[in-house]
Amino acid sequence: MITRLLMDIKTLIADLASTLILGKNKDAASIALTLSEKSRALAEELAK
């Protein structure tokens, strides 16, 4: 589970960077929200 979350986070960071470079701020906000949720899930898994 932790490995899957790390891979998801890595992909989201790359997507967020490319979206910001292209200037698509609304799309970037959506990706940032998803990234936050995945980061929270990872923190909860690591706390177990």
C-alpha cells in the first residue's frame, strides 16, 4: 500500500509541475487537492 501511494504521489507531482508550467491554474488546483489527499493517506499508513 505504501509503495502504491508513493508512486501515485510521484505521478501527481509530475502532473502538477507540468500543469503549472502550462499555466492551467484551475487544473493545478484540482491536482494539488488530490496530492494532499494522497499525502494524508500516506502519513496515516506510515503512522500505523
